[in-house]
Amino acid sequence: MVIEIKEASIKRDEKFILKNINWSVQAGQHWAIFGLNGSGKTSLLKMINGYIFPSEGEVNVLGKKFGTYDFRELRKSIGWVSSSLQESLYVNETVEEIVISGKFASIGLYENPVANDYEKAKNILDKFACSNLKNRFYYSLSQGEKQKVLLARALMAAPKLLILDEPCTGLDIFAKESFLMLVDNIAKAEDSPTIIYVSHHIEEILPLFSNTLLLKNGSVHSSGKNENVLTNDNLINFFDRTIEVSQKNNRFLIHTQL
Ligand SMILES: Nc1ncnc2c1ncn2[C@@H]1O[C@H](COP(=O)(O)OP(=O)(O)OP(=O)(O)O)[C@@H](O)[C@H]1O
Ligand SMILES: [Mg+2]
């Protein structure tokens, strides 16, 4: 089991941000998490990463139980890409430094890299066709380039769990597809991490994500195989609106009616 959450809740200011969450992710599965703004997606990810603690319930990640283990250590096995991470990185570090800092799960490069780290960072950047950016300052990159660099950074520690929180925000349609293809290649690699992909755009759910968790107002609306969860009836119930779901090239699309 990669993630096992039982009856977990988080309360802030007398309000439940997450309520009674039950969710299991098994090795070999990749999951999409889908929900509207404010439904609790990022909070759920922060809880998995040990940044916020459940007020009730149990959280196990990569076989480690919350409260009994140093999550700073565990975070080295979890790759994390999000636009909020972009904001906290040091903008005047070079791309190479940012990628290498992923090995230490740190913001900023405090520990001394060894020759092998430079080699590894180079290999990942080569694979992403980004080696030309190696010496550029992070602030000077475009949004699409930044997201690729963050993905490269997340892979630096060869994580067992890779969490992508709305990684395609701000990307044009081609940059988005190019980013999604990198994710697809990561999933196809032999030693692929378990990937959790959060979005509020259903068309970003690649076929590799065979399971989806729908979050609504801090609770699990439904979860499981896409063919059961991403159906017209279930999504109409989820949105409480008239919508129509279609599929093309194994990708889902939602058509809204106002
Ligand atoms: N520290 C906090 N104190 C009070 N409320 C919080 C706190 N953190 C999150 N919330 C609230 O919890 C709800 C869920 O927030 P969260 O960021 O998890 O949503 P989200 O699904 O990631 O949304 P988005 O799609 O906009 O990123 C929001 O209403 C948010 O305002
Ligand atoms: Mg969010």
C-alpha cells in the first residue's frame, strides 16, 4: 500500500477542510484527484506530505504511520510539483542548483552535491530536452520551462511517490501536452513512482491514471476506476449541474451547459 488514509479529518476555525477521508492507493496504481476550487485537494496532498496533521483518523504513507515517523525523512521519497512550490523557491538559483536540491528535499542548496549528482541532474535535463537551461536563473524561465524544471527536481531523489498539484496551470496547450508526455514517460519507466495528479481540468487525466478520486467540499464524493467514476451520471451528481462527458483518444472531456 502506497497511501492508506482512514477516517481522516482536518478542522480549521471550526470548519472541516477535510472530512472523514478514506482512500487507499496500491503500488502500481496511478491516481487523478479531481475537484473544484476549495474542495480540499491541496490540503489532502499536504496531509500526505506531512505538512498538516489530521485532527482525527489515520494516515499511512509508504508504509510509515503518521505521528510515529520523521516526515522530513519520508519527504525524500516523495517528489512534489506545484505552482505554490514555484513561489517558495529561490528565484536567483540556477536551474542546475534547483534540480540538485531535489535530492535533499530542500528549498535552497545547503548540502554539498557530489559529482554523481551533477551527472544525474544532467541526465534528467537531457531527457527533458532542457539541458540548454542548466545555467539559467530560475526567475528568467517561462512558466512551461519552470514546470519542467520542477518535475526534473522532483525526480532527482528517485521518489517512490510523485505528487503533481495542478502542474499545467498557466501552460499553453502545446506546453501542456509536452509536460503531460513527460509524465507519461515517467509512468512507463520500469522503476516508475506511483503518480498522483491533481487538477480541475478533466482533459488532463491521461490514460495512465486508471483511478480517480472526486473531492467535494472536503469529502470524498466517489473514488475508483475511471469507467465507474467519470461517467455522465456520476459527474452530473458531483457537479450538481447538467454536463456531458465524452472520450477521445482515451482522454475525457466535459462539455458544460449554462
Ligand atoms: N490554514 C487554513 N486555515 C483556514 N482555512 C484553510 C486553510 N487551508 C486551507 N483552508 C481552506 O480549506 C479549503 C480547501 O483548500 P485547498 O487549498 O485544499 O483547496 P483546493 O481543492 O486545492 O483548491 P484549488 O483548486 O483552488 O487549488 C478552502 O476553503 C481553503 O480556504
Ligand atoms: Mg489547490
